[in-house]
Amino acid sequence: MTLPAAFDLDAYARRLTACRDCPRLAGFLDEVRAAQPGYFARPVPPFGMTDARLVIVGLAPGMHGANRTGRPFTGDYAGILLYETLHRFGFASRPVSESADDGLRLIDCLLTNAVKCLPPQNKPETDEVWRCNRHLREEFEALESARVVLALGLIAHRAVLRAFGVKQGSAAFGHGARHALPQGRVLFDSYHCSRYNTNTGRLTESGFHAVFEAIRAEPAMAVNSR
């Protein structure tokens, strides 16, 4: 798949949703679509602005979240804290994401996933993560305006490094860590805003907000620096 020079997100989404590169994932989505005819149950495309300066990379669609709604982090538990935080820091028009047609707009932000398809038991296999990485790489190549990338979790962190051709050992994952990327871009890490991480206290609301405070403190991300 080759993206056009100007990122036509709609055209890209149409091509992406036809992807069947991973037999296990494609077969699983066929089963889900048969069992849940109302679910999106296809590879989930990015959501947001094609001239965004902030790109947020999650792991993969959740069964009853993005896999159902067709929009990253919409309809699942992880989206509760994420969208509230995006709104708080000026990246979303409202704090609650209910459905793909609820009118919510992202501002200077785009959401995507390291793996575009719902994996069984929410666990993609390593070869599936790497096979899907070509899509993430092509997204970054097209999103020339992106200055800051936020990886939610270790798998997303590793996927971002791979997409940029950065050696895995050169940037260790850590909540709140900041790493330099090629082309003057910056990678921030955060624990994923999953139910497990928030319920166990591994990720707190204040800890998540602190990462976004650091992102907003980046000179390239100042509200009036456009």
C-alpha cells in the first residue's frame, strides 16, 4: 500500500480495511463479523487530523470498542481516560467518545494503532505486529506535520521505533520517557490507559495528565505555535 503525497485519509481507510495480510487476524475478524453483524469488524483506520502535530499510537482495537465502532478508542474502557485527557489538553472537541458518528472532533491530533485488527484475547503475535508495521510506517511518512508521537504501552513503543527505523535498544520504554526520533520528531511513552493499568494503579489520572503536560511543554506543541 502506497499513500499519496497528500494524505487522503478516506482513501487510505478504504484500502486499509481491505487488508488481509495476517491470516489468523483476518480469519478471526470473519468469525466476529458473522457473530456480530453490526460490528465494524475490519482493520480500523486512524482517526483525526491529517495535519496533526500529535500522533497517538495504541496497541490494537478492542473487541467491543474500536472493533465495534470503527474508531480508535471509541466505545471501550481505555477511551474514557484518553478522550477526557485529550479534551482537557485541547486535543478533542468533547471529553466523551460514544460512537463514530457522535460529532467528536480531534484537534491537532490523530489516533492510530500498532496493529489495525482485533487480535484474539487482545494479544497480537509478534509477527503480526511487525507485518502491520508497514501501515504505521506509511502513516508517519504521510503525516509530515507530526512533531510528537505518544506510544501507549511497550508494544506501541517498539512499533513506533521500528516504523522510524530506530534500533530497539537505543530507546528504553518508560512511563513519561522522552526520546528523539528522526526528522526532529519526539517520542513520548505512557502506560496504556487500559482497565487493567488504571484499576491496579499502575496508571493514574494524574500520571497520564503529566505526560500530556510534558507534550504541551514541547516548543513545537505550544497552542499558538502553528
